Amino acid sequence: MSSVVNDTKIPNNVDLASDKKLQRALEQWQPSFIDWWLQMGPEGFQKDDVWLRTAVGVDSEGWANFGYVKMPDYRWGIFLADEVKDRKIGFGDEMGKAVWKEVPGEHRNTLRRLIVTQGDTEPASVEQQRLLGLTCPSVYDLRNLFQVNVEEGRHLWAMVYLLHSHFGRDGREEAEALLQRRSGDSDKPRILGAFNEPCTNWLSFFMFTYFTDRDGKYQLLALAESAFDPLSRTTRFMLTEEAHHMFVGETGVGRVIERTAQLMKEAGLSGDVRKLGGIDLPTIQKYINLWYSLSLDLFGGEVSSNAAQFFASGLKGRAHEEKEFAEHTALNQTYKMNVMREGKLAEEEVPLRNAMNEVLRDSYVVDCQRGLNKWNRTLEAAGIADRLTLPSRRFHRHQGQFGEVCFTPDGSLITKDEFAARRGEWLPNEADELFLQSLMTKPVYEPGKMANWLAPPARGIKEKPIDYEYVRYDQA
């Protein structure tokens, strides 16, 4: 088991003290990170005590401490999962060979691009969510927001460590650039489209942490298979923290639906839930459509020579490669998918390696449906006939085969004019945004109290009660 050093400026289990040059470089980057956090982190809460978990190790038990901390003082650190002895490459053309401890020259640029793209998503989500604390529905949810935020900050540290330690001057420059781009900025936007979308209300936050963080899970699972062992070990530990982010999303949306069902029953299943201060099911469906479709784009094109190269070279595998698949070279195999040919849908078989993005997307879709099934059971238990659905993976796409054409949520091909005319039926419009803002104008800072549009959680955090003072917020 690796040794974790916590009584140092940068907590770590990578023996940072043995490489003084690297240590100095990261310590010089640290003030820039704090400046970014103070500028772009949660607005209005930097001086408050927040009851957060902080990583202090990488073992499966007792890897984190819980306690009050001011967010700028959070102990962001560098943690890699323990090394697997004699680990071998598990897929592709290099299968069976020893994994790489250093970056092979021929893969340097590609690996750097993968790491930078992953790293760029972490500060982007903090920037997207920076104002949400000012409209929080409860202190419990406020704390969960901040937990997600600080851990995204730690995940940025994880990628910056790889850039500094394995990519020399290029890596240091990329690390600086990660703090210079801004979510939604027209001049210096974040790399991936979903991370430039506004996240202006708590329904979007819950959808983001359910759908977009779930994409992050599958990207991390694919990188955890990488032949570049430091990347694999880094992402394996990131997955430990990422699980909470998806929990926040799944339970958050679930609590919205639970409260909506309660209000619908109070209204005799026929009243307008909006008039009762709740979020109606059609609006919830629109936000599912939005964040699910944006997150589908993050997997990339359905047919991708880059994905084939990543797999062949051992850079990026399939999620759970060893457990889920019997054959690991993906040679002489095909994948059947829908593609656009002469303006029409057609079914084709493509080489499996070229379909690796779609294979990963398949796993994601199945995982997303699990949450939908759970939310629909809440409606069923309340005697409500309506059901929430995932739209077709062709709906509202901006990447790949369906990026230049339009489809309805059920997957039917339509013209761009038809889509524009009906967009407001399927995706949030200005009226929906204004309605949610009207519900969320007044924050709830009293411990144990909940906004009217949200049911309380089933339990508190780490055996604490729901009405625990998770954030000591000074409203003066």
C-alpha cells in the first residue's frame, strides 16, 4: 500500500518530496489555482465553514476525513490508486505487454490531449455551478454542491500532476491554460460543449450531476484501463470520489419527482403543479432531454478513427474491459449501428474498433435508464400514470452522425425548420427558465428546512441528521 503524506503543503502519495523540481513546479502552480478558485469558485461562501470530506488516503476503508473547513483552505492533494504488481496491458495491439510507467514518445501528443481534455472538464463544472449556492433549496444540498465542487478541484489537481510530472514544459503550459479558459466564454471557452452550457438552476445541477458526471464515470472507466499506468491509477481513485457526485444527481432528481408526485396527489392528479410551487413533470422531462443529449455528445462520434487508434495503442479501453468482454483485441469484429446516408437513416456494420465511442455510449445509456426506472417507480407508487423517458440518442445532437440533422425525442427524422418550431415542446425554453428562477429566488439557509419544490433526503450525510448545520453560513 502506498504511503500518504498529509502534513505537507500538497498532500500526496506519490513521494513528491523526492522530486524537488516537480514539487517546486506544483507549489508554484498552487497559488494560481487558489486565485482561480477565489475568482471562479462558489460565490459568497468562501469564508464559511463547510462540513466536507477530504481525501487522506487511497485504501477502500477510511480513505477520507469529515470535518468543517473553509473551502479555500481545503486540502487538495495528489492521490493515485495503489499500483497493481506486474500489471499488463489488457487490450489492443500491445495486449499482454508490461504497462508503461513513462509516456512513450510516439504517444506523447495523444496522451497529453486526452489528459488535458479530461482535466478541462473539472474546473469547467465548478465555473458552471458557482452561483447556485445563492439559491440553494436546503443546507444539506448546499453542502453537497460544495463537496462536488471541491472534488472537481481535486480532480483538476490529479490531471495537473500528470501534466507536470510526465510532459515537461508542454505539460506546465497546459496546466496554466486549464486555469485560463472559462466556461461559456466566447473567446476562451472550455474544450467540450456541455461544459460551456449555463447551469443556472438546481434542476439543471441535479441533471448535470446525474447525466454529465455519469459520462465522466465512463470516461474515467475507459482511462482506468490505459496502458499508461499513472493515468490508470489516477482515474481509478477519481472514480471513488465521482460516485458521490452521481449520488447527488440521482437522489436530487428523485427528490424533485417525489415532491412533484406529492403535490399532484394533493391536487387530485389534475391540478397545475406549478401553481402549488412544484416543478411539473413536462418541465422535468425537458431538462432530462437537455442534459442527457448534451452528455451523449461527450462520447464523440459514432464512427471514430481516433477511438480506434486509442484502443489499438492501449491508450483507452472499454469500461470494465476484463470483466465485461471475452475478446480484447477487437479485430475482425463489427458493430451494427445507425448512420446517415444521403439524408436518410441506414443500418451498417462498421469495424468494432471504430465504434468504441458507441460501445462506451451503450453502457452509459443502460446506466442512465436504471435511474429513470427508479424515478418512474416513485410515480407508479403515487398512482400517477405519467412516465419519464430517455429521448432517442439521435435527439438534439451536435456531434457525430446526427450532429447536422434533426430528430424528435422518439428518434424520427424531421427538418431543421420543424425542429425549430417545436423545440420549446422538447427542450427548456425561456419561460421554463424564468419559472424555475421564480421558484428558486429565495435560498433556504435554515438547517433542516427544504424548499417547497423538493422533498427532504432519506437520511443525512455520514450518519449526521438531516437538520445538521452542514454549512455555517454567516448571512450578515
